[in-house]
Amino acid sequence: MRSQVRPVFLELTRIRLPVAGILSIAHRVSGILLFLSIPLQAALLSLVLSGEEGYRQAHALFQMLPVRLALFLFLWALMHHLLAGIRFLFIDLDLGVRAPRYRQSAWVVLLGAPLVALALLPGLL
Amino acid sequence: MEFRVWRFNPESDSEPRMETHQIEVSRGMMLRDVLLEIKRRDESFAFRHSCGEGVCGSDGVNVNGRNRLACITPVSELKAPVEVRPFPGRPVIRDLVVDMGQFYAQYQAVEPWLKRQEPEPEQEILQSPEERARLDGLWECILCGCCSTSCPSFWWNPDRFLGPQALLSAWRFLADSRDQAEEERLDALDGPYRLFRCHTVMNCVDACPKHLNPTQAIGHIRNLMLKKSV
């Protein structure tokens, strides 16, 4: 009797994701991060608005290293999602959809987002 | 040079395994020659191939994580150890031979032939050079499957999402001045899955050995849909 076993190769760690693919998955990750950050941002806003004491507490919070790292992470997520979204809009308009442009723009977004986030971070502290 | 190939024999194996071969490579050698050498050593080794020059599209495999045609992949371009696996996401029949049935079914679903409303003319239907030029970058597809099997949307929804290959073919007929089934074709592509599961990951463009651009074709279909709906 013929065996019906048919394995499937789909080990994601063994499949090389091109740079545009990495950008795409990062777009999803940053989107999820942004969504998850909404309650945190709301809580922070309500703390700041609760009065002088609350404002001081929020300010103290921002002096802590883990909070600053989290802030950088969310800022990166925002910048990546924004820049990658603009790139997707250009591609939807049939601009930069051919090689090597779509790869170059993916690199620009992947490298640009953390740099922009780093540049904006001091303004938030 | 070290080569590791994916082996699976449905009659004797319950799990796939990687098999290592040391193969002496020579100048100008293609990956297909290496696979043939492995087959000379062990005739039970199975992979598809035919023309040997990137025209038939039979020997698509996953090489060091990338989908490529073995016959036009120079061994000198590859980093050792070279790992050769079957196309991702397709059920494996044996070794590197996968079941492409779903892929062909999606190709068939876009009805890749000219459709006329008017009666068939007595002589051929003429095209201007400009009309003919619109088909360049579309007709060259050899149906090797490198694009669709590198597409995450096709991995997760191979039955509902048409995949880059079928969508490129859909545009090839939508763009053809001789075809008269535009509305019917666009209606068939509507819905959340068939075309719109494309998230512009663009793995397909990276994978295509003929340097075609399914993402651009999908964009053209979307634009046409938009034009027809406003």
C-alpha cells in the first residue's frame, strides 16, 4: 500500500527572508507594539493630568532606564510604522516597485526608523 | 565542497532527514550538475529537471533558504555547506519532489486564456506594437513556482489566496488588448483573499528567476479595479 505521509518543509528559520520581507514583518511587529502601547499611553496621560503630584511622578518615571528603553522601543515602532507605511503607499502608486528600488527603500526604512527614533528621544525626556 | 540535501522516502522514512555529500566542483558547474552527481551515487535520490537551462521551470528548489532554479544557479555563487531543500509549504512526495497541484489549480482558476465576446474572426487579431509591449514582463513566466512558494500569504492560505504566479497571469490577460473579459476577470479576483491577501512583502520579486515582478502586476490589477469602481 502506498504511504500517504507527505511532510512539508516550512522551517521559517531556514528560509532566508529578503530585506523587503524583513521590513514587512517589522511593520507588523511595530503595529502590534503601537496597539499594545495605547493603554500605557492613556495611563501616562491621565497621571500627568491628575495634578502637580502626578506630573512629578510621571517625570520621575521618565528618569528610569527601563522606561527610557521602552520609550525608545515605542518611538521606533511609531517611526518604523510611519516610514514603512509611506513606502507601501509609494509602491501602491507604482513608484519604486522595481528592483533595486524596493530593496533600497526597505534598507532606508529599516535603518532610518531607529535613527529618527534616537534623534527624537531627547525631546521626550 | 559540502552539500546537504533533504531526503524523504515515503516508503521507508517517517521523518525527513538531511544527507551530506562531499562533491568535487569544477568551473561553470551548476547546482543541477551536483544533484545529478548525487543521483549517480544513489539512484533513489529524486528531483525534477528537464531542459537544464532555465526554460522548463522544473528544478525549482530551496537553496540556502532561497527559492531558485538549480540549473541556472552556479555553484560558485553558493556558500558551503550548501543546503538544498524542497519548496517551502508544499507537500513532499519524495526527496526534492513536491506536489504542485494547488499551485496549478490557482493558475487554472484565473482562466489563463484569451476570452472573446465577439465571434472569432477569420484571421488573427492584430495588436499594435504598444499593445504587444504591455505583455512584456508577463508572458515570460515559466510556472516554476519559485515566487508563490516563497510568499508567506501563499504559505498560510494556498487554497484561498491565488499567489503571485496566478495573479501575474491574471494581469497578463487583463492587459491583453485581444481579451474581452475584463469585468468577469476583475469580479473573480474580488474579495478579501484571492488578490487582497497580498501584503506587498515582495518575496516573489526576489525569488523570480526570470526577473518578473508579480507585485507590480498585482498593483496594476488593483488600479484597474479602482478605476472601474469610481
